[in-house]
Amino acid sequence: MFPLFSSSHHLQKSCRPRFSSVISRILFHQKKSHLRTVAETKNPKTPPSSVEENPEYLSSLKFLGIARTVISKCSNLWDSSKGEIFNTASLKDHLLSLSSISPHIVRRFWRTTVLKPEHVLEILLGFESDRCKNNLAVKKDVGTLWGIFNWASGQSKEFLHSPHSCKIMASLLVHNGYFTEADYLFSRKEIQGILLDCKEIFNNLIAGYLGEFDLEKGLLVYERMRSLDLVPSLSTYNALLGYLVELNETKLMYNVYLDLITMGMGRNVEESSCHENIIRLLCVDGKVQEARDLVRRTMSFGMKPSNLVVNAISSGYCDKKDYSDLLRFLDEAGILPDMKLGNKILFSLCNNFGTDQASAFLQKLEEINFCPAEITFGILIGFSCREGKLKNALLYISDVLSRGLKPNVYSYNALLSGMFKEGMWMQAREVLLDMKDTGVSPDLSTYRVLLAGFCKARQFDEVKAIVSEMVDCDLITLSPLEDLLTEGFMILGLSPSHVKIKRDNDRGLSKTEFFDSLGNGLYLDTDMDEYEKIIASVLEDSMVPDFNSSIVEKSSSSDINGIQIMVDEMEKWGQELSSSASASLINRFCRGPFSVKNITHHVSVMSKSIYQLDCKNLNTIIQMYSKKGFTFKARMLFDGMVKRGYTIDSCTYSSLLFDACRKGDLQSFSYCFDLARKSNWYPEAKDGNALLSSLCRNKWLSEAFELFETILSVSPYDILGTFHSLLEGLCTQGFTSIARPLLEEFSKQGMFLDNTAYSHLVSGFCREKKFMEALRIFDYMLSLNLSPPQDVEQVICQLCKTNVEKAFELKNLFIRNQPHALILINRALINGLCKSGRIEKAASVFREASLEGSILDIEVYNSLIEGYCGLNNFEKVKQILAVMIRNNLSISVFSYSKMVRSACTEDKFSLAMSLKELMFHISELPQLVLYNILIFHISSTRALFLLDEIIFTLGKKGIHFDDATYNYVIRGFLLCEDTSRCLHYLTVMISKGLKPSNRTLRKVINRLCENGNIGLIMDLSRQMEIRGWDFGPFIQCKIVNALIDNCNILEAVEFLDKLMSKDLISNNISYDYLIQRFYQQGRIDKSVELLDLMLRKGIAPESNSYDCIIQGLCDCCEWDKALDCYAEMLCRGLKPSLSTFETLVCGLSRCGLLEEGEKILKSMILYFSENPRREVFETLVGAYMSEKNNSKAFELLKVMQQKGYEPDFDTHWSLIGNLSNSSKMDQKSGFLSSLLSGFGVARK
């Protein structure tokens, strides 16, 4: 049984039907009192009500506490600090962390217990120097420096860092993303005197805050800079302005931009789109004068307003209906309006003040060289017709023709509408004829006007003629049976069943409205008010084209080019998109095959401000940005919506959270997640489950559990699916030890779990190689009669190595409980037994399975081949091969390799060759792969003649070597002691651009070193260096050792220096051996350099390396450095050798550093239980005696006696004589007698 799951199977089954109902009631009860969940409003499902409420049972289910329980149990299994660098670590801990990047700087502080300001500065300067040289600074290292910085400050209230230290620290903090810490540092009094010298740091800090979407803090730093009279860089201004533009913060944006211009940077903004956006948004916000003032200021720098700027200001004036000021602006700026701008102004004037003022304004525009186009007059024509000024419209048409322009089709439509409106239907045909004569083809909109006009005039014969003409022009299709008049009514939107033409047969009151060609009186039988309303609407709408309605209608189609053409045409007519048209277009563009750049452009064109769009559109845009990876755009728009209190959709929250997961941005995820929860975010089941998996992949486990509880609290209907998603995510990412208590907690709540949940645990533990844990869960699954997971094979294979009896016991359990899984178990058992060398038992299982009729797969047969090959049982191998060939089963590469290996080991080379030929015929493997395997195993037997034969055969067949072939051939010649041919093939391989394996390079260099071929070694190393290949530890040690043995010490040093400078050293390098060699050669400086390199690579040196360096430093009388290395050695938990202890004690004693020597002697005895030699005691005692420090000498003699040593006669009597002459010592009762008693002299 699996003891961790205490609930019985019976209990779990009994609770199963009521679980979803109970949990739903609990969750809804908890939410009802303070918020209305989205689940209540959007999910139409209701929890089952068939189960009676049981208050006792309800109180026992603490469902929402499961995540907290698991976190409390497993918090030690993941890092919950989130990279926090404020901690209570000791100075030693900080130094240990920092020594991995600047070991030589840190080394001199191992013995320091108090840091002075100059010490901190030295550490920071050294770190900065190493960072510049090696580019090794990472966030963790800067966090360690900050820890040292704060530790030093905490020593006393009087401690003050040097300003230079503060500046370096601030720069490092900002560069590595510690913005809050840098802000705090700027508030310290030590840095106040150099704030004026921190301009670059301030700029980077602002950029950092904006990069983390923290505008408020970024603005605070900006204000602080300005209060110090520091001018931000142009890039900082642009970053701030770009951020404010995205949020449409016009007031702040204006102030910052005005400051930029005031600081003399206005001439640098011409190439930036920021300038245009600022002007545009100011005008949208009604601040046209401010925008104009900015343009005036930039013009003083010689910067001419762009078309976008001019359009923005013109739109602003049009919105304010201040056309006279607009004209002054154009004149002042010396701007010649283009056709689109002029049309926009005229359309606005016509719409607001009528055609008379528009016409007058057009004359003023022409005075400043504006050249009106046909559309310009088309606007005047349309509005003139709408105003009933048909004469003016005709004059404008005449003006168009006199200028050599061709009137637009919309102009003719307007003219026709105006004429019909005035009852001039008889002239309509003339206008249509004139239209065709000028080369303007009437379109469907023109014919609709004609149909509406003739219907208004009750000229139904003309209606029929128009419909017939439309058929001839292929504008509509009509069958011979369809009525022309009925079709005309339908084109206008009139229902034929409601509009009928009847003859007036009433002899009383006449109903006649019109007459036919025969003189019969006719009248319309319809709702006349509705009829006239529809006809009037068609005529009215045709006077001024309504592009917005057409765009809304067309946006649902697939004609994207047609939509774009219509949008462009609308812009030419000076019209702006309505909110409904913008919404339709945005939805269409987001669905279509457009790039984000194109969509962003369309959005900016469609609306003056993006926040004028409705919430649905804004949510759609954010989702699109997030899905396409445009995080900044999405986040800016999201923040703008949040600030304005707009409604955020659940899908928008989900897309932002997914994007944060993809980018690994935990801070953004937490920000959006907090807002989502406050907004009662309700993710769809698939989104919630996918997010759980993403969080597990990022190893954000706390957030995963928070999300888990959030999903359950708002969506209690898919508890099992959510649980499985989290469980699978944890197990897949190596957190099965956390997944198990989660499963236990669910089980305790009475939830029945099927085999899927347990299978996740088994898979996870197998993936983590924790097979015993997997076996325990597997046993528990069997006790519940659950189907075995797919990973049962891994468990059984592992048991075959460690506990065969248990493996067979599992098989028997399966026979009883899960007979359908027997094939799976037999396969796993045979594979495991073969791999563990128990081939006879595997064969027995195979025979049993065959007799039972089980169909075993290819893997089993290959496992048997490999097993019998291990026993060199070729007869069995042949039998299995025969079965596989008969059944057309493929032989694996590994099986073939095993067979060839066994044949070559037994010197059965002909059999190996035969196997190769057999594989040619029955296998789809490339011939070169088969030859490579053959070369490898034949060369292992050192059969040179066969190796030559295979190489000759490959050449004869025209089969070119690949990198594996070269590696195996080189290996073969090395084994056959043929170095020259080995080098030949190595040279050919490199010349073909192929890289030898690291193993090949190691073997070749080792052989050259054994032969003493220094020249060849260095030639090969140069080839490796040119190609940028890593020099592993073995190769480096071999080459350096060969050079040292050949007395080329300088060349060995240069060789290593070159590798370091070109970064050709692998990260797993160990220089312990070379450190000793350079010490032996007297190059202790190089030994120290290699030690530092190991530390920077994260490799812990052996104690022998420190011993050698300390010995070498002592030989050079560099006692401070030796003591630093000794302290570092102790801090790293390494024990110095006895020789190192004694060398330090004796050396320090001779040079007068007696206290240091005594400390080392005492630690040697007390902490390391070492027994120093007599000479060590005598050296230190003698040194104290020479300094007349008799008390210290006596103490050491006493220790010496305790260790079983007796002082020599001279030392003894010298010390007695000194003590006898000391009255102070005589006063100490028993002092001299104690000394004498050690030599057998009794006190009388």
C-alpha cells in the first residue's frame, strides 16, 4: 500500500457524486457576500442539486486552503525570494558569492572583520574593472555587492561611504535592474555632493523604470534631475515622451516636450515621430494653441511642419470651427495645403456653416495657391444639392468642366438627386447622357438615384427602362420571368408585396396619381409615408457620399483591397471615420493577414485617439499585440484602459499573462494577475490550464498555486481538469516532490482520482530517476485496481537491476488485477532482464509470453539479441535473427553494433563482415552508418589489415567519410600505433571543415605528448585556436605539461594566456595539476592566476592547490598574501596540509609576525587536531624569547610539553635565567617551579 494516501478507496467512491455540488456551494457562498463573480453571470451551468446539503461535510472541506497547505509543506523545495537582495547574510557569505567573479579583489578581505569606506571603494573598483575586462557582471553579483555595501553601512551610524563608491554602486544597480535600490541610494547623504555628476545614471534609471512600466517613478526621477538643473539626454526625453504619447497623457507630454525644446534640443526631434504624435494628441485634446506654439518653436530651429503636423492642427481648428485662425496658421507657416487637407477643411465648413462660407474660404485658399480638384468641387456640389441650391451645384459642375477636370461620379449622383428633389425628373436623362459623354461611367449608386427619382415622379416606365439598362451593363442579373418594376423596387429596399400599382376603377372619388401610356389612371397601393420616406432617404444619402455606412457594410466581406480603397477615397473627400466604421475595420484588420505595423498604422489613421475606440475594440487590439509579441504596445494600451476605468475582458487578461510568461517577465505577470483577480477575471478552461503549465515551465511555483486557487474560486466546474493541468506541469518540470502533497491534499478532501493523476507522479519520478518513489505510487495504484501508467516499463526495468523478485511480483499482480496490461508488463520485464544481464530469465519470460499468444514487438527481439550478444551466444542470436527476418522485423542500430562487437571480440571477423552484408539487404540504414560501426569495433581489436581493407572498400565504392568515420579511423590508427597515418586523416578531416570529437583530439594530443612531438602539438593547438575550438582541461594540461617538461616555461605561460584572452577555455576546467606544476617551476604568479580562473568558472579548487600557492608565497616572503590565501582556504572549508601549517608558523615567526604565527599554531592544534613538529614550537618560542616576551614563550613551552616535547637544554636554561631575573615573574607562585618540574626538578 501507498501509506501517504490515508483515504480508503471506499470512502473516495462514496464522496465522489457530491463533490462538485459541495465545492460549488462553498465557493459561491464565499463570494456572494462581497462580489459578483463572472462565473455567476457568464456560465449558464448550475451545480447539481440532487445531493442533500450536509453542513458537517461542508465544514470538513477546506478546499481553497489546499494551495496554501502545499506551499507551507514544500516552500523549501523552491526559491521564494524572487531575487530579493536585502538579506541578513554575513560578510563572509557576501565575499564567498563575490569571489566567483573577482577572487583576487576579495582575497585580501578574508581576514577583515571591519570594512572601511576605502575598502568598499576598492571592492567596487575591482569589480567594475573585472566586469569591463571579462563582461561577467550578472544581477546576482551586483546583488552581492549591494549586500556588502549595506553590511558596511550597518556597522555603525557614523559610517559614511565615499561619494565615488555611491556613484559606482548606483551605476551597477541601475545597469542590472535594481531601480528601487538605486533610488534609495540617491537619498543617502553621502551621494548628495555628487548628484550633479550622476546624469548618465539618472538617465538609465528613468529608462529602467519605463522598461518596467512604472511611469510614476520614472517621472519622479525626471523631476529630480530637473530640480538639480540636470538635463536628460535626448534618448531619455524620447523614451518619456513616447511613453506619455502611448498613454495619451497630453498635459504631462506637453510639459516634457516644452522642456526639451527649452533645453535647446528641438532641432533634434525632426527625425522622431514623437513630435508628430504630440501635436496630434494635443489637437485631439482641444489644445490647438499649445500645439501651434510648439510648431512655432520648432520652426525657429528651421524645422518645417510635416503633413501629419499640418493635418493634425487643421483637424483641431476644424473641430473648434475656428477657420480664420486656421487660415492664419497656414499663412504663417507658409504651408500650401494639399488636396486632402483642403477638402477636409471645406467638408468641415460645409457641414458646419454651409456652402456659402465654404465657397468663400475656397477663394482664400486659392489665394495662397491651393489648387482645387474635382473632389473639392464635388463636396460643394453635394452640399449645395443638400441645401437645395441646385443652381450653385450646376455652376460648380460648369467650373469643373471649364478647368479641364472630370466630375466625379458622386458629383453626378448629387446633381441627379437635387434635380429629382426639385421635380426636374425630365432633365435626368440629359444629365445621364452628359455624364457618359464626359467619360464618367454610372455605377450602381447612380442607377439607384435614377430609380428613386423616377419612383418619386411616378415614372414607372422609366424605372423599368433603368432596370433594363442595369441588366445590359451587368450591374445586376435578371431572369426573363422576373418583373423589371419589382426588381427596381427591391433595389431601392422596397418590398414588392407592400408596393403595388393599381388601376383606378372607382367611379366615385378618384385615386388616380398618374397615367400610363394608354391614359389609364393609376395609383400606388402602399403605405405612402413609408414609401416617400425610403425614396427621400435614397436621394438625400446620394447627395453627399456616406462612406462610413459603406465601410461598415463592406468590412464583413473578404474584399480587403476594396475596403482599403474605400478608406482612401473617404480621406480624399475630407471625411473622418465614425466610431462604428472604425470598430468594424479594426475587427476586420485584426482578423486579416496584416502585420502589427500595418494594423497600428490603420488604427492611428482611423481614430484621432486610440482611446476614442470602444472597449471591445481596445480589448481586441491588446489581444492581438500580446499574441504577436508586441509587449510594450499591449501593456501601454492596457495601462491606458486601466487608468481610464475601461472594462478589461477576461481574454485580454489571459493574453497579457501568456505574453508575460513567454517573456519570462515575472513582475509584469504579477501586476496583471493582481489586477485580473481584483476584476473577477474568469479565464476559459483551456487558457487557465495552459497558464498553469506555462508558470510551471518558468518555475514560478508560488504564482502557479495562486492561479490554481483563483481558477477554482471563479470556475468550480472543471476542478479535475485544473488539478490535472497543475499536477502535470509540476511533474513535467521536475517538481514531482511538490506534486505529490498536492495530490494527497486533494485525496484527503474526498476527491476520487483516476489513474491519470497517479500516472503523472510515476512519470515525474521516473524522469527524475527517483524510481523507488515511483514504485511506491505504482504499488498504491495496483491496490486501487487502477490501470498502469506508460512509465511502468521504466519502473520494472529499474527493478530488474535492483530487485528482480519485486519485478516478478508486480507481474503476478498485473495478471490478477490488470490482465489486459500483460503485454506491456512482459515487454518491460524482458527489456529490463536483458539490460541487467539476466538473459535466461528474459528468455523464459519470452517463451511464456509466446505460449500465451502475446504478440511481442520489435523492441523485445532487439533486447534479446543484445542480451545474447553479451554472453557471446551466437547460436541464439542467429535463431532470433532468423525469426526477425522471417517476420520482417527491423534490427536496431544498437543490436547490429552489439553483434559486430561480439563477433570482433571473438576474432570472428568474417561473421562481422557477413552481418554488414546482411544489414545492407534487410535494413534501411545508410551504408556509411553500417561501415562506421564496423570500423569502430574492428579497430578496437587492432586489426590493422582489416581497417585498411574497409577504408579501401569505401574509396572504391565512392562513399565519402563523415565526421564519425574520420573519428573512428583516427582512433583505429592510434590503437594500432600508426601515428603518422592518424595525423594524415586528422589533417584531411580538418581541411574538409569537419571538427574532430573532443575524444579524438584528446587521444591524438596525448599520443603526441607521449612521443615528445612538441612541434606537432603546437601546430595542432594553433589549428584549434584558429577555429575557436574549446581546449578542455585534459588537452590544456597535456600541452602545458609537455612544454614544461621540455623546459619551455615561457611558452607554456603564453599558451595559457592566449587561451584566456580568446575565451577558449571550457567552463568545467580544473587547473589543480597545473597549479602544482607552475609552483614547482617557481611561477607562483601563474598558479594564482589559474586558481582565480577556476573560481571565476565556478570550479572549487582542491586543498593541494592552496597548499602549493601558500608555500610559494612563503618562499617569496609575501606573508600578507600567504595569510590571505590561508584565510580564503579556511573560509572555503578546506584543510591546509601539515606542511602548510608549519611553513606558515615558522615563516611568520622568523619575520616577526609572532601573533599571526601563534594563531595558526593554536588553530592547527585546537581545530584541526594536528600535532606540530618540535622544530615548529622551538622556532616560535625562540622568536618570543628574542623579543623578551617570556610569558608567551612559557605558555608555548607548556603547550609543547603537553604535546610530549621537551625543550632543548639551551632554550630551557635561557628561559629560566630570564625568569629568575624577573621580579614580576617571581611573584607568580609556582611559575618557575612549574617550568622546572617539566624537567624533573622538584620544588623544596
